[in-house]
Amino acid sequence: MPKVGIIFNDIKPAACEVADLWRQKLMDLGYPVQMATGAGGLLGYSRPERPLCHASIESLVPTGFDEGMLFAVVLGGDGTVLSAFRQVAPAGIPLLTVNTGHMGFLTEAYLNQMPQAIEQVLQGNYEIEDRAMVAVKLFHEERLIWEALCLNEMVIHREPLTSMCHFEVTVGHHSPVDIAADGVIISTPTGSTAYSLSAGGPVITPGVPVTQLTPICPHSLASRGLVFPDTELVSITSANPDPLVMVVDGNAGCYVLPGDRVQTQRALYPARFIRLRPPEFFRVLREKLGWGLPHIAKPTSVELP
């Protein structure tokens, strides 16, 4: 029998309860089960007195999560999904994402649908949707000192107070450009509906092979969002004398010191989503974000009292 994995948010009682329940159920069906928590994909935040928490991209794969695993179930919200893909993407394991959180934009099913969802997957009645991830690397004096996979976005900004920063950005072989803004966001099509959307970036449908650069509160009419092929390597350096903060998918980060270089490019490993029905991105946009909802019809005439 192939193995099945369960990755759960261990700070949510509901997720812990369901994880234990389904571990037993799957084992009763004869499937060996490997358990891991979403915390394994949280790289932590560096501090000025300890600026490095370096873990290689491939080192985060949990014990027992390998090519012998048929699939893994993720129990949590979007943060747990992002963390889980950081753990299993290098092993190529597809994930069935089950929402125990709030928004659940990245999740495929709800808790009350889990029995039918598991049965459908065990019967092989599903599709796999591959979504692009980005490999983020930080270099200090051309030495790699920090790296991470991201499914949504990488953000560089100043702390503790929001103030203007200057970034030199090079996309592929093109000439460097200077961006004056509170920060910059590099996002995937999946991440176009996350922080980048809030910063004024466009929505990009999954499957389009592009990367998006979105300035945060730019101080110039010339500094606007940019979409370019995801084959391009992006390098970002800061022209500020103070350290900046880099955050990946909202749950991992490090300090970027003056002279450091941040590099992003499409990762070798995709995020493999299990889909119980053919992916329908506009339906998710409508249900989760209210996109494309019909307007209330205006009256054709007004009756005067």
C-alpha cells in the first residue's frame, strides 16, 4: 500500500482532532500514514542580533514524505497550505487542501466534505493542477545566506515605520530600474490575489507563465506594476543605508542588509494541488473575493410622488 501524509495546523484544536481521526481511519483501510505539522515549513524570522536562520529549500521535507507517498492531506487555513507546500514541493507530493480556517482561498474542500473528498482521491478520481512557485535567495557578498520557496509572494520593506525606500531592480538581461516606494512585491499568478492585489496589482489567472512586480505605495507615476515572463531572473538591491526586512508568504523572513542582493526565479518544484473537479478560477474569485458579482439592476423609470 502507498503511504498517505497528513499535515495539520497544531495550534488549531479542530485540525488536531481531525488529523488524529483520519490517521486512524486511513490506517484501518491499510494505508501507512505519516504525520507532520505545518510548523515545519515556518522558517522563522531573523533578528538584528541573529540575522540568519538559513535552512536549504530541500531540507524542509518531513521524514517519511517521499516518492512512496500517494498524496497528503493539509488541514488548516491558507497559511498552513503555504507552509505545507514549502515542505513537500521538493518531493513532488500532491496535496488535498482542507479548510479549517477562515478565507481558505487556496483550499479545495471544507471539513464537512472531507469523507467524500478522501474517498474520491483514494479512488483516483481527481486531477492535479501544478502551480508555479518562486525560489527566493539572499546573497551577502555573493555568498548564499538564506533561501526559501514561495507560492504567493516575496516582499521587501522597511521597518519599523513605513517610509520611502529606493530599490534597484534588474529583470533578466534588461537595464536596472530604480523604484522609490515603501516596498516591492514579487508574486506568482497564485499570489496575484494576495498582497499584490491589495497593493493595486492585477489578478493573473493560474497557468499563465509570468511573474509580477508590484511597488507598494510608489512615490512616482512612473513606478507601476510590471508583468514579465517567469523565465526571467530578478535581482533586487537596496539603495538605503538601513536594513530592510524580507518576508516570504507572510510566514518566513530575514533581514536584508545594505549591499545584500535578493534574487528570485521560478522554482524547479511546482505546488501540486489535488482538484476534485476541474479547476474553475473565476468561480473561486467570485465565491471568495466577490469578483464579477452582478450589479443590482437600476430602475428604468422613476415614479414621482
